[in-house]
Amino acid sequence: MRHAWLALRERFFGLAPWDASRIGDEWFRAHFDYAAEVVHAWLADALDLRTARLLNFGCGDGISDLALVLRHGATRIHGVDIRREYAKLPRIAREQLGMARIPAALTFETIAPGTALAGRHQGFDGIMSWSTFEHVQREQLLPILRDLHTCLRPGGVFFLQIEPLFHSPWGSHLRRYIETPWQHLLVPEDELWREIEAHQGPIAADEVDFGFADFGVDGYKRFVFEQYRELNRLTADELVALVQQAGFAVQRQERRSVDVQPPPELVERHGAEVLRNNEIFLLLRKGE
Ligand SMILES: C[S@@+](CC[C@H](N)C(=O)[O-])C[C@H]1O[C@@H](n2cnc3c(N)ncnc32)[C@H](O)[C@@H]1O
């Protein structure tokens, strides 16, 4: 009801005013500017964001969704996630943009990991997923990808990005605390944890998400380390094989690599290409 009222109000009076010059938080900026721009650049070739119904799988705090509406004209985005970070979005939008209400174009939902969406959600024109699929448990990858395939309309597209890939220099997602490249592939887990525990001082501003304050310094270390342990360690080749198995056609693909020389013992184990490949972008299509 409240949502319908908001939508009606927006139709007559427009979106609440916002001002990007107020942005002071680097995490916000990285998502509001960079991430949303990349998603837009990939999706806009295939869809008209002004009319498309979009799903964001693993929406996190929803900042990119907000930017897609405010900066790129999207009108309907449903975000799903296993956490409720998106509940902070109204406060974040107030603080960073001076925006009194988030747009009615945005809806969010918390799901249990692996919950099928297709029973309730069908006919999306586009799906996006940013830095999420490396966190999905391995055995859930294929069922989730099949479910997302079912959620799309025939001819619909799915933009999927992962960064950093597990085998890349900072693929542990622990760079906030450990600068040494490939350290997670070189030392045992308890040594990694000791390095994190011993870390003192601030962490890079664009790595401090809005969940940091909930955890505190030590709690955040434990949270980030647990996230590391749960990474599915997917390679780009494995991801491409899985999306194809789920029924998607790969319409466009880009892999990025870092220009750092991996240690010889790791090259022997994993191959230099896998070790240097830190990011993958895929534009997938469901057949007509
Ligand atoms: C690194 S965060 C990225 C969040 C957001 N896309 C962004 O760019 O800020 C990964 C997100 O994936 C979510 N996630 C992990 N496993 C998931 C699953 N099985 N289903 C839905 N979301 C999941 C996490 O809760 C988290 O919000």
C-alpha cells in the first residue's frame, strides 16, 4: 500500500531531489558511480532500462540499483539477497545524496540461500549480479543459475560480473588486511587469520562497506575471514561452463588480468592465466 502510494506520488511530483555533490563515502561512490556505470554500459546495449523489469541477484546495500534509477533511468529493479543490507539504503541515500525517500522503482527481498525465485518471479527482461557468484555455495550454483534462467523472459539478458576471482592475487577478498599477492594460496589458513588479527590501523576507504559499523573492528575481521572461507573458488572457465549448462548463451565476454608475476610454485599448480585473471564480465542471453 505504502509502495503504491509512493509510486503514485512520484508519477505526479517526480523523484525526491538528490545531490551527488554531497557524496563523501568512498564505498558509496565506487558503487554509485563505477559499478552502476559498468552495469549500465553492458545492459543498455541489450535493453531499454527505462522500460525493462530488472532483477539484481545479490543486491547487497542496493546502492548500484539506486544509481541505475537516478543516473541511468531504470524504472523497475527488484533486489534479492540473503542479507538485509538494503534496509540501510534509505538512511544511506539521505546521508550521501540528501534524498528524502528512495524511489518506488526499487523493491527488495531477503531470501534463504538457494531459494528458488521462479515460482514468484517470472518474465524479467534483465538480470544483473555484481561480485556475488563467488560467494554462492558450489552445490547451489547450477540450481540458482537454472532458476534465474527460468525467471527471464525469452530473449532476456543476464549481466554477471565477478571480481576478484579466487585465484587472482587478492582473490581472497582479504586485501583490506593482507597486501601480499596470492598469500591465500601460499600460506595455511591459520596464518592468514593471524595476519588479519595483527592488522592495525585504518583500512582503505573504498573497502569499508556500510556493514562495518555493525561489526566493529574485530567483529569485521571475523566476518570478512568467514566470508573468505566460504568462497566457492570458481574459475572463469568453470563459471562459463556452468552458465552454459544452465541454458544461457554467452553473448559477450570480457576477462581482465593483473600485470603481476605469480610465484613459480603457484604457476605449476594453477597455471599463470588462472592466477592473473582477476575479473570476468558476461552478458548471457536466454533463447527466444
Ligand atoms: C560482495 S557482496 C556484493 C553486493 C552487491 N552486489 C554490491 O556490489 O555491493 C556479495 C553479496 O552476495 C550476497 N549473496 C551471497 N550468497 C548469496 C545467495 N546464495 N543468494 C543471494 N545473495 C547471495 C551476499 O549477501 C552479499 O550481499
